[in-house]
Amino acid sequence: MKAYLISIGDELLLGQTVNTNVAFIGSALADINIEVIKSNVVGDNSISIINEFKLAFENADLIITTGGLGPTHDDVTSSCVTEFFNTELVLDEKILEDIKQFFESRGRELTDLNRQQALIPKISTPIRNSKGTAPGFWIEKDGKIFVVLPGVPAEMREMMRNYVIPELKIRNTSLIKTQRLILQTTGIAESMLFDKLGNLDEILGNAKLAFLPNQYGVKLRITAQSESESECANKLFEIEQKIRAKVGRFIYARGEELLEETIGKILTERNLRIAVAESCTGGFITSRITDISGSSNYFERGVVAYSNAAKVEILKVSEDTLQKFGAVSQEVAMQMAEGVRAISGADIGISTTGILGPTGATFYKSVGLVYIGYCDEKICYAKKFLFGNDRIINKQRASQAALEMLRRNLLRIPDED
Amino acid sequence: MKAYLISIGDELLLGQTVNTNVAFIGSALADINIEVIKSNVVGDNSISIINEFKLAFENADLIITTGGLGPTHDDVTSSCVTEFFNTELVLDEKILEDIKQFFESRGRELTDLNRQQALIPKISTPIRNSKGTAPGFWIEKDGKIFVVLPGVPAEMREMMRNYVIPELKIRNTSLIKTQRLILQTTGIAESMLFDKLGNLDEILGNAKLAFLPNQYGVKLRITAQSESESECANKLFEIEQKIRAKVGRFIYARGEELLEETIGKILTERNLRIAVAESCTGGFITSRITDISGSSNYFERGVVAYSNAAKVEILKVSEDTLQKFGAVSQEVAMQMAEGVRAISGADIGISTTGILGPTGATFYKSVGLVYIGYCDEKICYAKKFLFGNDRIINKQRASQAALEMLRRNLLRIPDED
């Protein structure tokens, strides 16, 4: 089964919205062995949309569209679908009931505009939307499947998970099986990782390996194909062992797990609690930690000590040290980590202090300079990092380095490159 | 000039990477009146890539590709470009020098793999990369422009800003001018906004309006076309006044400005300092505030008081109040805001406490319940919000609601819907 994704919306061509939907859908389809052959964007224009529908219908077995289902005048997907399939819109009572309940539960008033969203193409099966008002549609014609989903990511995701993927699983039966494995590394550059792995053919056999770098590290994606699922799994298992033998200490997770999830699992298992003192990262580390449900079990508190006063008053950093070494120093990073650990009674304290840029550099301290501190009951130290000149990326890299320093200490992996 | 964007990489079809590049490029081209007619994704496969090059070359005047320029074996864009243009790769000494310096400045070792990145197609002009190692290329042939950029967002952006956009501006001279205006609203639903605006034709004349909702609010995008730039600007100005007359108090910014930037400007202008006490948002509010360069001038400190102990010890929330009303209550939100204001000496304190989910609900308090507190020298209050059932979206919505509450108080806009 070959899939063709169509994202609808001028905002995508004009660059006013980042298209996160195709990544979600691509990944969900890959998991059930459906290959995405195309992923195209088209504007809010009926002629272009219908042309794209034709192209998709000729070239693929499964077409999934997102966007253009909202309540306002610029949303034309429904009318394009009815025109393309030569059908009409009819009112669906169940969907209307969903919409009424959605507004009731939020204490909001139902408008005529919202009521119109219960209209769906006659030849389609509606897909209910538990997170919003626009329903999706599922159409089967000439042995092909045409799925229409809203563009709001949370709504689309819920509908993919609860309806589209289960329905597709029933219908897709291919002979060649594909399995993929993601290994997530951090703290090592792409080219260094490539060098350390050495002869790739020896590791991979007929499997494939891709390097996917971003500001949090480099993902390794291994793809194995075979006639049986178990053979794919065996191949992947063998390759994983070979890769781990060479670069294992840089790998923090399998699959799409985030470093903050990895950390959460280890802390939960060990029954340890942490506290965080941030200067330059400004709350981003605690925000990442608390993105994970259940983090209240191991995260005690965070202090965003942006001013020197906050460092002294809350974290008990010595004024002398601040005077002598400056706020961006190894000494202050250590005192911050020790301080937040002491006041919170947590087992571990971590800290950051640095210059993320673009301003703030001095003759001795350049943009990108960050110290990260780590303290537990046995050791207390701070490490120096030199990142680049982009404020947001520096924040992301510094938060990742801090979480990785925590991971390595928890797992007693030597903390050096 | 019509543009065609090609994003290269299996990770985009497999959904392992979100494609942020096309949004950036689309937006940059829209700003200089170049229309993007297509935005397609293609995998790391030479045949598909070259086919897509052909299609693009037939249909557009400007082709911009991103991705596939890395140092490893799965990066095939350079070889596809040389094949498509029937040329060869040659070593560029300046680029090699850039790469050497890049590694030197980071204290890293230069590998042979990195050295190979100084090879560029003979018929191209190299585009230097100040944030990474892979250069881009600029090719002009048969009156068409073909631009090849790396896929790493920070590198691509820098090259677009410093080289591609300035070069395109010189070459693009169209007769019909297009101007767009974005007005950013928050705290009002899309359908309510539509209703409040009333008769759109009366507001717009022959201009166009799109509603772009996300978890931070609804963007209004107005597009005006005319033969002169000044006429476009006048039209947009008139429309903006009409829209502001109806929904002005929900508009926090023009253009792509973020609410945290808006807040930063007002606080800087008024010479006011804020402090933040977060429970459920876990540091996300302070992280957003400190994303803005210069925030140290108005942001004093943040406390992520996840545990009750932290609320009592640092923020001086009363144990009685916690006992009587629970941590998720109007009373605690007010005490947190007042507490962080008092200990920091800041002019304003804001706070959050709530249940973001998926767990943590009780019989009386459901997932999505959040109290947001605001205190300055004159007033201190907390407001109740009911968000949905998605943890991350709730965090985003709660942080936006808190910043909007701050904005409305700063501008003395009545804080009610």
C-alpha cells in the first residue's frame, strides 16, 4: 500500500505555520509498513486542491489530506471532496451531538458556523473528533482509500490513533516486511560517530543506516527488510549490539524516547529526586523535565536564578565567588547545583550558567560559553561547554548537555568525550 | 517569479523529522513577493530526486532544495545536482578554509569526511555556511535559478538571510505587488472572532483574510494586492483599523511577534521587573520569557515550586491554605504570585497552579483546571481556566493565558472575555 499525503493551507506555502502533521502521519504509517511516496502541500484554492486529488488518486492507494476543514470561509476541503467524488454534503446527527457536547463542556455558545461542521459528504463515513469540532471523513472508492482530516495537530493525531491506523491495519497485508530501529545519541558529532562506527557494511549487512542530526544529538535510523517480522527483528537486534559495542555510551534511548523520559525512568527506578538551578537556560530544563507525566515523583523544585540577587538569596551562592569569578564560572555553577540540592533536600542538584547570546559577551567570556554543574551526596563538579552563537539553539544544547550529564552520572558512565 | 521547494530526506517521509525549513523559506519568499507554488518532499533516492528536479525545472523559475548535503553516505544531493546539470565536483579552497576554521574554533578534529564537503559542482557559486560545514550552491541556467541548501535549520536560515534573499531581491521585479499583514490574537476562539468581526466584505473590500488557529491563539492574515506598494500599505492600514475597532483588545501583536516579545517591550518601556512562580507550567513561562534576548533587564527570577514544600519554603504559601483549599486553588495561586513578588522585590508577580494531566484529577478537580495569579503593588487576584486533556497543549495554553493576563494588566485592558 502506497500513501500520498496532501497538506492543505496557504499558511503552509506562506510559511506562517510549520507543518508538523506530515511527520506524525509519516511515522504512524511507517510503523504499520505503509510507505509514503509523496508529501505535497497545496494552497486554499479549489482548483489546485482538486488537481492534487486527481494526481494522488492516480499514483497511490491511500490518500490522506489534512487541513481546510475549519468553520470559516477560507476552509474549502469539504466542498472539494464533494466535487471530486461527485457527491453532496449531508447532516450527520451523531457529529452534531458531538459538537453540541464539545461546546457545552467548555461553557461556550454554539454558533451556526459550528453547526455547519456536522455536514459531511454523503458517500463518506465520519471520523469523530474528540478534541475539536471538525469531523474527518473516510471514503473508499475504486479500491482506494481517501481520508480527510482536520489540520489542527492534536485533533488530527487523535483521529489517526483511534480510527485511521486501526482501520488501515485491517486492510494492509504486504509480503515484504520492513522494521526500523532508532537509536538516539547525544554528546557526539555526526562525523565522529561515523568514524567510530568504522566499516558500516560489516555492521549492517543488507540493512540501511541513516544519520539524523539535530540540536539534541544524532539519531541513528536502521532499516531492515525481510519476508518475516521475526527475521527483521533479529537483524535489528544484531546490528544494535554491534553499534552499542562501538558507541554505546552515547546512546541514551531506543525509539523516539526523549532524554527527559530516559532520565525520568532512571530516577523513578532508583527512587531519587532532583532539583534544578538554572540561569542561562531560564527554566527550559525544568520545563522539559515536567513535560513528562509523573515527573512530580522525582522533580522537587527548580529555581530560575536570572539575577545575582536570586543566586545569593535563594541558592546561597557566595557574593565573594560572584565578585571574584563572575556569574558565568565553574565555581558559581557548582555552588548553584549544591545550593539547590541543599535547600530542597533532593538527592541531586544540577545547574547552568552561561552566555547564550547574542549579547552579553565580554573580553574573556564569549557567546556560547556555558558551565553545567552536578552535585549529589558524593561528588560535586561543573563542566565547561562551548556552544555556538544562536540563543535558542544554545538553550536547547545546554539543556540537553545538562540532562546527559545527569544520565551519565546516574549510570556511572565516564563523563568525557 | 514562481518558486518550487524540494525537501530531501527519508526522515521527512518517515516522519522522524518535522520539516520546519519550508515554513521559513516560504515566509522569506512571501516577504519579497515571490510565490511558492509547490512544496514537495522526496526521499534520499537519486532517481526520485532527479525526477523531482526535472519537474521543478519545468514548472518554476526558482527552485530551492534543502537537505542531503551532510558528510555521510546517505547524503546524495550533490551527486544528483552534478548529474542533473551534467557537471562535476571541484574543490573550493575558500570553503575548505571555512571548514578548517569551523573545526579549529570548536577544538574538534577535521576528518577526511569533513574535507570532502568542500567539493562543489563546477558550474555553481558556493554559498558559505557560517554555522556548519556543508556549503550551499547557487546555479543559474536557462533563465532559472537553482539553489541548494543544507537541511540543518540554523545553517539553512543563515544562508537564506545572508545570501539567497539579497540575491533574489536584485533579480525579482514583478508588476503586481502583494503585501500581507498578520494580526495576532489570543484568548478568543476562532468562531467567536469570526462572529465579532461581522460582515467581512465590508472590512476587506477586495483584500483576503485567513484565520490561522493554534494553541497560542488565532492569527489573522490579511492579503492585499495592487499595482503599488503604497496602495497595498494603505489598504492594509484601513483594514487593520476596522478589525481593531471590533476585536482590538484580543490583538497583542502585528506580524510574527511572540507574546513574550510584546510583554518584554512593554516591561522595558515601563521599567518594570517581573518574577514568576510556576507549579503546573513547570518553568515553561520563564523559559519563554528568557527566550528573548535582553530579558535579564525585566525578568528577575523564577521559582518552579512543584512540591508543596517548595511552595511553603520559598514562596511562603501558608500551610493552612494548602491544607484547606489544596495546591490547585485560587488562594494558592494568589499566594504564589504575591510570594514571588515579595521575595524578589519585583514589581509584578505571576503564578500558575493546575492539573495538566493525563493523571492527577480528583473528584472535584478535573484535568485541565488551572489557576493563574497576578499581583502588583495595587491588585492581587487569580483567575480560573479550564483547558483540555493534552498535557503539552495545556502547558502551552496556560503559559499563553498567564502572559496575556500580564499584558492586559500592563495595558489596563479589562481582563474578561
